[in-house]
Amino acid sequence: MSLPATVRIREVGPRDGLQVEAPLPVEARAGVIDALAATGLKEIEAVSFVSPTAVPAMAGAAQVMATIDRRDDVSYVALVPNVRGAELALEAGVDGLNVTISASPTYNEKNVNRTIPESLEAVRAICALAGGLWVDVTVSCAFGSPYEGDIPAAEVAALGKRAMEAGATSLTFADTTGVATPRLVYELLDQVGTNVRLHLHDTRGTALVNAYAACEAGVADFDTSVGGLGGSPFAHGAGGNLGTEDLVHLLDDLGVSTGVDLEGLLGVSALVAELVGHPPASAVASAGPRNRLAPG
């Protein structure tokens, strides 16, 4: 068994996790971000500069950025759908941008109201605007589409390559509807290599096993969401994200460093559950970590 010594986690709960929940006040969202930063997480997708009509829970992104207690050792990332969103994000002082493009033509049009070629042009324009700031491009539906079904790994890899040619500084491949299996993870990694990030959803209970398979293959970057919150409003039935505490719990046991304090993370998970009004989807948040088992 060969695993990376260190895994880097981008926490997406404040954006992907909360986007499908009832809107929370700016102060509450900022408080969650600050609490997550205190656990040792070094990269947090804090906000999304999208239309508040389309995604009401993400309204007030600039106010959230102005309210958080920013730490020098944490990168605060914004999801942006277009050039205007990127302009607003840069004005708000974010540390990095995340832009999505889908391997599914239908999902792409429903998500951002563009064709894939039009989205690539938007990526190019956003990267030019960003100057020296890094721009991560997330390729959604990378393991299958709720509209077109299976998408060949070679096609997904080709789209990622075009995004890099448009100026992206890194790539994330997202299992938007939670259809991935270790077999499909390996097939994609054979095409794109392991110097990528994976964004895994747990719709069918496979997010953690897919992350483990990817780690064994050499991937060391993952998106996760505190409490396992999240899902796409444009993909019917899409489940939540891989829970941050679930991945940290597993990697701690395997001796893989994340730099994240699990007990602190579970405290944030409890806070978020109280704010959104329902229990977390995360298994470890629900059952507790294994070190809480009674002796004997």
C-alpha cells in the first residue's frame, strides 16, 4: 500500500455545502468560515459570486469576505461563474478563483447557461483578468452526467486539457452526482495523471472509498465539506459532499497528515448542523470517531 505522506484539503462547506440550504445570515456564514480556519484547514471555498436570484443562499458574498477574521495562513477561495463574478471576487480580495465547466453539455447549459465552448472562452477571460492569482477549473460531471449518462474518461481529460490551455493553473474533477467508483476513478487518473484535485459526492455511499482509491493512486488533493453537506441544485438527487471529518478521520488512522484537528472539526460540524436545522450527513459526525469507543 502506497499513500501520500500529506493530503491537502480544500474545505467547500461554506459554499458548496450551504448553497442548497436555506440562506443563513452573513454573520453566521462568516462565523463558520472562521471556525473552520481555526481547525488547521489551509484552503476554504468561502463564497460564490453568483446571481442571488439563482442561488439565494450565496447572496452577500462580498459582505461575508469583509466580515471574516482573515488569517494569513489560509487561502480564501471564491467560485465565480463569469467575468463579472470574477471582478466582484477580486474586489472583495479573495486569494483564488474556482471556475466550473461541465463535461456534460446539458448540465453545463443548466448550470451556467452556456455551451462548453462558451464556458472555455469564459475561463480564458477570467484567467486573463486574474493576473497572477491562481484559477482552479473544476470539471463537473467528470464521472457521468444525469443527462447524457457515462462520459468517456478521454473526453473528460481532453476538456481538462483545453481548460489548462485557456489559462487555468490547476484542475479539479468533480463527481457531481456521485456515480463514481474506484474503477472509474482509476480510468480517469490514467488519462489525467494524479496531480489533480478530486471533488467527490456521496450520493451512492462511495465518496470515501473513491478518495481512498485515489490516494493509493497518488492523488493528494481533495475537496470536502464539513458535515458532508452539499449537492447540486441542477442535478436531481445529487447527494452531499465527502465529509471533511470522514476523510480526516480515515487519514489520521492511516498516518497521513492533513494538518486538521478532528475534534475541532467535529465541533464545527455540530455548529453547522444547528445552523441548518438538521443532522450532518457525515458518518463520523453522527457516530463519533473511533477513539471515543469505550475501552474493552
